[in-house]
Amino acid sequence: QVQLVESGGGLVQPGGSLRLSCAASGSIFSFNAMGWYRQQPGNERELVAQIIGAGRPNYADSVKGRFTISGDNAKNTVYLQMNSLKPEDTAVYFCHVRTWGYGIDYWGKGTLVTVSS
């Protein structure tokens, strides 16, 4: 069982920055995929940023050039640096990982990001 704990959400003004963190209970080397999704009220959960294997990160078009996903192997933590935030980025952000082998998906409980003046 993998536990994922997100942190770093909050209220920020448009144009501001936040860094989300996702601490995993196991080594991030255990995961074939790591990523961040978000869900806005009334909408389905959507992919924001993802790293699969040793590949390059991929991003939703809406966040390209503003968000950066990264991982710290020593801390078993995945980050999402969010810059130039817009009101439409307001959502609950969820950390996601998928294990090697059986491809089991794990989700964090989410952290709320609110972009508003």
C-alpha cells in the first residue's frame, strides 16, 4: 500500500506562485508514472503534469510554460511548481502514482489551490 500526502495548496493572487509537494511512503523508483491531476467543481479530473518512466515530463496545454513537475528521489517526493497562476487554475490538485509491474494506481487526498484577488 502506498500513501501519498499532498501539501502546499492555498490562496494566491493571480500571477503568483505555489509549490505543491507529494510525499510518498515508498521510493519513487517504485513508480512507473508520477503526476498531478486537478479537478474543478462540476468537472472531471484532468491531467496537469506527468512523468512516465525515464521520459520527459508532459503537461496539459493550459499549463505549459507555467508549471514544472519534478521529483526528489532522496525525499521520495514529487513537486509541482506553479507560476503565473490564473483564476482558472483554481482546483483541487491530486497527486498520482502508478507502480511498475501490476500498474496499480494510487491517489492522494488532494490539496486545494485557489487563485483569486
